[in-house]
Amino acid sequence: MSITPLMPVYPRCGFRPVRGDHCHLIGEDGRRYLDFAAGIAVNILGHSHQGLIGAIQRQAETLMHVSNLYGSPQGERLAQRLVDLTFADTVFFTNSGAEAVECAIKTARSYHQHVGNDHKFELITFNNAFHGRTMATISASSQEKMHKGFLPLLPGFKYVPFDDLEAVKAAIGPNTAGFLVEPVQGEGGIRPASLEFMEGLRALADEHDLLLVLDEVQCGVARSGTFYAYEQYGIVPDVVATAKGIGGGFPLGACLATEKAARGMVIGTHGSTYGGNPLAMAAGEAVLDAVANLEFLADVRAKSERLRGRLEQFIGNYPDLFELVRGMGLMLGVKMKIEPRGFVAHLRDNHQLLTVSAGDNTLRLVPPLVIDDSHIDEFFEKLSAAAASYQPEAVA
């Protein structure tokens, strides 16, 4: 038995895309697939957005990479835009969501240890969360399937039930540095936190001088219908990790922080060879040009309402398959009464519709934010045909 050239850590399906066309992907065989997966909430402008493509092409012709030993006019511009658009005073650019969360974890620890509170290193995190695949981010996630084969985990994380404020209060101790939470759990099943929970975390952080760290890697950058999901809770976080949609398909992430939260992140405490490279900055600028305006965000909310309303009406036709719809913006989940992976495969292989499964038996819908009514109509045609023809025992 020989290992494959690509390390076999992904259960890859038979679909092999070779080209993108707006909100569709085209496979090697030429068939078109409606993409309601968007690279798992990454391709927020679809696959052929001329503003994004042009920005990357122009920057590639000029300057792709230099060291962070030098000044970065490109990074300074994008960081200033993010500061102007959010709660943040400062930004560290990364290449991925996991790296952004790593930076957020380090920022939370350094906040306390910078002033000598070395005992404050523990972050309270939440069951069914997903924060990444590095050692620190799997340690921050309570899922045993992510831990297997990589023990021992890194110390410094305490798991409590999601959306349970009393459990959080009980977990706070002398070592607590802050909270790390997804406002909308993605892999955990498209589960938005309640308003009371998020307001409660903010109040507890203020009361105990802790940091409220949000993982908005999946729900950020217009996905929720506001630029960041925290805005819908009326709270101000201390640190936010962001990635996925911020590059529109180009690898880019960022850790956003207040000046107070970042007081320990001084020269020599953190770094990244590729983080903030000019090519990534050009991609980020093009994404902000497209999405960081009230008109675009209102359009996302309107499309969300149309999609969600039709979904809630549709699932009543198949009570044996579907249970409820939840989510925020164009990050929607349909909780199923069966394990969803077989249905996801059926949608893909028999009806050329791309979706993603998630925890809690959830069918995850994270389409490009530029879908229009024609794509929503096509989605329901394919979903209806798939639901009518699906036989779980035959697919399992």
C-alpha cells in the first residue's frame, strides 16, 4: 500500500472543479454545479468577480511579496480601512483563520501577562466550537474527533456549554483570561448565540477585567448581513479573528484588537513571513470595495430573508427529512432528522448542487453573497428534486 501524493487527510469526493463562473463551478467533465458552499463561506464574491481578479492581477504585476522588515503601504491602507469600519484600533494580518485565532489567543494571554498577571492564561471556550486545526486551536475546541492522535492538548482552555451564561459564570476562576466564542457556530451547526448570552459575556468580561474574543472567521465580512456579526448584538468585543471571506478566495486572515487588548503585542512578540503580503492586501481591498457599504449589506439581508422564508415553507413538505431553519444572513443551516452527509452527496452527485454538512445534523448553506433570484430559484429546483428522490437507505 502506497500513500497518495496529496496527504490523504481529506475524504475527497468525485467532483473535480476546474473553473468557476460567477456562482457556479464547472467540473472536469464540463458539468455545471450551483455553488452554495462557496469554498466553505470563502468565495463571497463568487468565482469571477472582475474587481477582485483585476486587483490581484495588477498587484501581481507590481509586487507580490516583501519581508515585514520593511514598511508596508499596502498593509497600512487595508488595516486603516478595517479600523475605520470596526471596533478595532489595530490589525495583525495572517494567511488563514487558524492563524488569526492563534494571534487572538496570544493577544488575550499577553494582555494579562504584560502587566505581570502570569496566572491569567485560561480561555473559556464552548462545546461544539471549531477554531481551527493548529495545536492551540484544536485545544480550544471541545471536539474529541479533532483531538484524536494529537494528545496531549495544550493547557489553558476550559469548555462549557454554548449559550449557557450560568455555566460561564461557574467556570470563571483565578486563571481566567477571557472568553473565546463564535457568535454563530459554523461547524457546530449554524447556531447563533442568543442576545442575552453575548450581552452577558460582555458584562462578565467588564466585571472581571477579562477579554471577549470573537471567532468570526466564518460569520464575518458581510456573511451575517452586517459587516461583522457582533454588530447585531450591540456589543463591542476586545479581539476578533477574521478570515475566509475577507480575501474572497485569496488566503487572508486578520486579528483585530483594541489598543487596550493589544497592549502586550509589542515588537518581537508575534510575526508571519507571508502575513500582510501585498498580493493579499490587494485582494482584501477589492473585497472591502465590494461589500463594506450599506447597500451591499442590506442586499445580503434581503436575500437572506427570501431564502430563509422559502426554506421554512419548503421543509414542511418533507417532515421526515427536515426539522428547522436557523442562522444569520447568508449563513443558514437546515437541521435534518437524519445524518446530512448522505443528502449532501445526493445533492452534489445527482443534482449538481454544492452544499456543506455541519454538526447537529445540519445542512449548511453558505452561498456567494452575490447570488440573485435566479440562483435562489435554481437552488430550490435542485433541492426539491433531490428531496423527492432521496432514499437514505440506498445512499448510506
